[in-house]
Amino acid sequence: MFAFGVVQQVGGACLTFAARALRAGRASAGRRLRASFCPVLRDESGAAMIEFALVAPPFVLLLIGTLEVSLMFFTDAVIEGAAKEAARQIRTGNVQNSANPETAFREKLCEELFGVIDCTKVAFNVQTFANFGAVSMPVEIDEDGEIVNTGFLPGGASAVTVVRAMYRWQFFTPLIDEAMPTGFGGHMLVSTVAFQNEPYNFGSPGGGGGGT
């Protein structure tokens, strides 16, 4: 009985020691793992680079898009000024008195564009009406996106005339065309000038057109 009790005590002590050693090993392994990975988890040296990689693309897209929209509005202002100056030549009768009125009008329109855009891509429509109340000139576009209502009828002295210049702006910045009404094949820039021609009379003695 004495020997059995001794064996039981020794066995219990061994099991207790083994359990303690196992717990100590697990704790030591956990400490080693934490010591290995915690510095990596706490390391923030690449955080700025990751944040920049996430923010930079939309920021650059927004910046380029803003510049392109600004350029579009600038071009629209140039077309507006060119249409007014070319229309003034019709109003004073200088275009009608030239050898080729339509060519003279286009040359003046292109001159006033100052090379900002390709003048050959600017469409125009010049029409004459009985009075201002009868003016109706919608922009008509076919299924291919081409402007169909173009023409050149500047009218004579005291005629009510409408001059319209049209240019299709093509966006190069991605997603900008989704945010703006583009219509067919690009955003349409339209400038319209309505006026009454001066009562010029080039054929009368001492008569003449208006100023240039």
C-alpha cells in the first residue's frame, strides 16, 4: 500500500509538471508569435503610399476633367464672339456685297476663331425671316449625329436675319461625357445671333454699306 501511494504521488506530480510545461510552452509560443507579427501590424510606414494610391486616380481625373470643361467654356466664348463678328458683316451688307458672300462669311468666321479650333468643323446656318416673331431655327441632327439644317440666306437690306454657329466638342477625359449632356457624338456648342440688317443701299449714288 505504501508503494502504491508513492507511485500515485509521483505520477500525479509528473502529470502536474507536464501540464505546467505544456502551458508554459504555449505561452512562450504565443509570445514569440506576438513578438514576430506585432511590429508588422503596428508598422505604418506604407500607410501614406496606400492612401495616395487610393486618392490619386480620382483626384487626377477630377483635375483633368475640370481643365477640359474650362477649355470647353473658353471655346464656347470664342465661338460666340466669332459668330457676332461674322454676323456684323452681314448686318452691314459687306458680306452680301462681296463676290462670294458665303465664302466671305466663312473667312470672317474662321478669322475670328483665332485658330482655337478647326474652322472646317464649325457648321453654320444663316436664315432670313419676315419678322422676329417668325424666327424658328431648331438644331436638327440625323441618326449619324450630323447637323442637317445648314444653309446661307443672309437676306437684303432691313431683313431679319439669324446667324447660328455650331461645333461639336469631343470629351477626352473619361466619365465626363457621362456627367454632361452630350447628345450625338459630343457636347454641342451653339451660338445664335439674331438681328435686323441695316437699310444699306450699295447701288445708290453716294450710298454704301456699313463699317467693317
